[in-house]
Amino acid sequence: MLRATILALALLVLGCGRPGDRGLDTAARLCDPSLPERRYHYSDSDVHLPPQFRRSPLGTVVFSDNTPSDNRVTNAGATLGRVLFYDVRLSGNDRMTCASCHRQAFGFGDTVRFSRGHDDRPLARRTMALANGRFNARGRFFWDERAASLEAQVLQPIFDSAEMGLEPQALERKLAATPFYPALFTAAFGSPDVTRERIGAALAQFVRSLVSARSRLDAVYATGTAPDSTAMTALEREGLRLFTAVGCINCHRTMAFFADKASNNGLDAVASDTGAGGARFKPASLRNIAVRPPYMHDGRFTTLRQVVEFYDHGVQSPPALDSRLRSAQGPPRRLGLSVHQVDALVAFMGSLTDSAFLRDVRLSDPFPCASSSRLSSGVQ
């Protein structure tokens, strides 16, 4: 109680800093999380997949779940993961969190072209949104698929010298010395031991709980029986038809709208960033895509209209171009969309916005004294 009072007084003296304000005293951000007495529900046994995710004309996600048998989502594990996700202690300078750029309001993505690391330098690629990462069927993460699992992915930014800049041993020591963590680790794993493996497991559980499934498109198929087309506008329905007809669904698959693999989408005839090899990249889910511009791994497109127009007539012809983007004769496909059809595809992608998800308190920052002092930074 005394500690909380001192921290509250410190906040009154220091004021609430703006994101990116490096003049704030670190102690003002190192507060305790505020968690409900009855913990939120995250676990597979408490939260079931919505009907449209199990069966819909756009494809089931049942066979896309990358959750390993030894790290199922539990309420205690995801609660610990939520606290870790928003804790500045996971950075070397106690100023960054995973949420510094994976922001709930943007579908756990960001809206700057290149996020900044702990030293305030821009990173090489756009931040990837995390929503529905559970349904990344291939189970490899980052634009270049360099992480073999979500458990591996969540740790890499913490230990990266350009991103959050904290050594593994320092992370373990710092959290073990933080008073509120022993109880959270015990609830999640049965003992208070703080290890990088447990940190990765808890963070992965929280990220797998970021299931976005309450958009207007979801409302069409929410009953699991006859679609309710009135849940979308006529223009959005036209966009959904085109999304399937012109082949977008061939890459952005299932109701999770997750790319099936890293591929070369013809951004450049000669690329400077080789990605996963051959300038191949794997984007995140299209869920909530409308709230997190700019687009592509380098943020070159500022609007969804530019993205659609690129696939309509701008795809280049590098040797490694994905075969799904080539015509039968060999050159890149040209869709020949009208202005109205471009409008429809953009409107459809807007229908994937899940406003309830963007405000869900279960997924929000549990550190009330720290939320206003996050830096704009992020994970490639």
C-alpha cells in the first residue's frame, strides 16, 4: 500500500508523459499491474472457437492452430503473458514493452512505417500485427519466417540489441527480483522459478489468446448455419465476392485470413531485402488491416487502395514471383479491376475490423500508471 501511494505521488509530480517522452523518471513506470480478483478467461476450456471459425465457405481454422501440446492456453498462463507483454521491465532501459508497437487499438500492430528500437533508431521492417497468429498454419513467424515457433518469436525482440536490448540472464534476474512475479509464475507453472522458457511460453499463450472474430464479416457467418448477408453492406459483399473470384483467398486463407507461406509478391523486379530468400515475405493476418496502415514489409503503401491497385496492375516480374501471381502465359497477372471494384475490395477489407477486439479489456494494458509513457517502438 505504501509503495503504491509513493508511486501515485510520483506520478502527480512528474505528470503523465506522452508516448516517446524520454524525460520521464523510470520509477514512475515501474508500477504493479492491476488485475481483477476473478481472472479473465483465456483458456481453451473456457473460450471456444466461434462457429464461423470452425466452418464457413472461406475455410475452417481448425487445422491451422499452431498451439503445441505442451503449451496450451490457460487462464493463469495468459494472465502472466499479458502482464509480461505490457511490462517495461522486459527492455534494457525500462522504457519499452512488447506493446510499445504492438498496440491493441491497431490490432496489435502499429501505424508508423518503421518502428523504433530501445535506442530510438528505426528498424528495418514494418511491425507485424499479432491478431490471430494462433492460426498461422505453418507456425513460423516474422516476415522472413526466421522463428520456428511462436514461443521462439516472442523472445527474439527482447534479446535483440536493436529492439528491446535485454540479455536473457538479465531478464530472468530482473523479473525474479520483482515482487509481484513469483505468484504469477506459480499460478501459471506451479513454482515461482523465472526462466526465459517460461517467459516465452506465457507470452505465446497471451498472443494465442488474441483471437479477433467479431467483425462485420463474422456477423454474416456467426450462426454457423445460413449466412446473414445483411450484416455487411452491398459494397462489402461485392468485395467479398471479388476477394474470392480474383484469387486473393488463394494466399490469404481461411477465416483467419493468414498467408499460407512466405512468397515473392512482385513488389520489386530487383529487391534489396531478400526476406526468407528470393525476396519472399509472409504477412500477418488481414484481420483489422484497415486500422494499421501503412502496408507491406517496408510500409511503401499508405492506403489499402494503393495495395489493391498494386495487385491490379503493378506486380513486377522477378524470377521468384509466386506462381499464383503469374498468368498462364508467364507475365504477372493483371486483374483489370474497375474503380468500383477497387472500392469494393477496400470496403471488404474494412469489414474485417473488429472494434470489440480493439477495446477488449482482457487484452489491455494492466499497468495503470505506465500506459501513457510507452515509447513508439516495435518488433520487425
